[in-house]
Amino acid sequence: MGASLLIATHNAGKVQEISALLAESPWQCAGLPDGTPDFPEDGATFAENACGKALFYAKYVGLPALADDSGLIIDALGGEPGIYSARYIDPGLTQAERSQCVLEKLASTPVEARTARFACHLALAVPGRLVHETIGTCEGRITGQAQGDGGFGYDPIFRPAGHTHTFAQIDRAAKAQLSHRGQAVRAMIDFLQTWDPSIGVS
């Protein structure tokens, strides 16, 4: 069994997705311990939030920590929800309600103008030091209505370019090949295959 790698998020969907992507790596994934505090995501970019989370949780738990910040960028909404994807409109809304708000905002926007992309910034840290960062993006469009009950977040309203189904309608393996997070994690795996935290940065 490999060394432990902390998946630094309270989002159960992300923990499951990242852990599955890392299944073939030499690392044993661990979730945040119960009672671990939230990290205040007050950065101006995905990169700032991801790096901040990785550093915070690596120090708090004392393990190498992998953190992502990701979100949906919709051109017709000027880039919204962007870094505010998880708390867009109102932090008290459910994700289904948040997605419905997006659809309502785009109600008069034609299909060809509903271009959007998911972006992911992934950061690896050990206590006190950032080690490596990767990114991934997935282009697509926002649908006219929610479709599918798989995935999480905005998956039911996002259809990746060149495909006829939303992220919520395709299985986990297919999504992993297409998604922004899958791209970022695969790039990180390339680094993790040879990285030894006991000797610092490879």
C-alpha cells in the first residue's frame, strides 16, 4: 500500500471522483478527518483557492494534500459563476436550485450562445510548501433544462463539446476521460508516480 495522500475537500462528490482517478497511482487516498474546519475560499482565482486549500489542510492534518478549485464559466453570463460556482446566487440554495437559476438567466439565450467551460486548478502541498500544480478545462454548452441524475454540481446542465449527453447522463469512466478534473488529475498522476515527499520536489 502506498503513502497516504489527503484529498482536501469536504465535497463528497469530489473526494469520490478524485479517489477513483487516483486508483492506479501508488498513493492511498484519505479524506478529511471529521471535524476538520472549512477553508475560507476568498481567493480571486481558482489557483489561489486551490493552493490555499492545499497548504491549509496539509498543515492541519500533517499529510501531503491535494486540493482543487473548479467551477463553471459561462460566456453569456460574463464568466459567471466562475470561482463562486459552489455558492452562486445564494449560499443557502441547493445545487439543483442554483442550476435552475442559471437556466433561468439563460432562458432567452440561443443555443449557439450558451458556450461554457468547466475549469479545474489542482494543487499539491506538504506542510509549509506547495509542491506541484496542474490545470484542466472542458468546453461545452449549457442545456435548456437539467438532464440526468448522475454526477454532482452543475453536471446536469452541462453538455461537453461533441457529445449529446450531459455530464450527469454519462458514466463515471466516460466523464473522467472528458472532464476538467480528469485532465488535471491525470497530469498530477504523472508527477505523483515519481515524487518522493521525503526528498522534496522532484
